[in-house]
Amino acid sequence: DTTGMVSLINASSGCSGSTRSCAKLKFAAQYMVTNLNVSSGRKNIGNFYNLNSSQQTYLGLGSPAQLSAIFTKTEGKLPDNGTTPTRTQFLVMQSMFDSINNISF
């Protein structure tokens, strides 16, 4: 719901990213916003985005990568899918989605 989304954004804005739990919040907020951007038509999952070397290595993708593939690989890295991303790995994904959210296409 909207209240939960606002709470997530506020919680992620209020922490520094120096702990794993804060890095996870920062990732979750950016990931949620990307999903909302796709749902609203602001982003197209067929678009391609450049990834830096850390993002490419962690997700196992080349660059540029299609947003649909980025979503699929990200989902495979989440705790519900048997992995436990580190603080650094959450920040790698967070910065990728932050960049995607701030590009105009």
C-alpha cells in the first residue's frame, strides 16, 4: 500500500548505508521505484541500460542489459531465492536501480 511505500522510502533515506540492513533498505526502495516506473509506463522493460563492471559481475550480465533481464537476475539474488546478499552486493544493486530510475528513458 502507499503508506508502506512511503515508509520504505523514508526509512531508506534516514540511514547511511553503513550496515547491511540499511543497504538492503536502500536497495528495496530503489527496486520498488523501478517497478513502479515500469507499471506507470515511465520505464519500458525492453529498454537497455549500461551496467558497470561490479553490476555485470554480480548479476552475470553484459552491458548494456535489457531491463527485463536485470529484473530476472536481481530476483535470483534476493534472499527469498536462496542467496544472502552482502551489504556491498545490496549497494551494487541499489546503485544500478538508482541509475536506471534517474535516466530519462
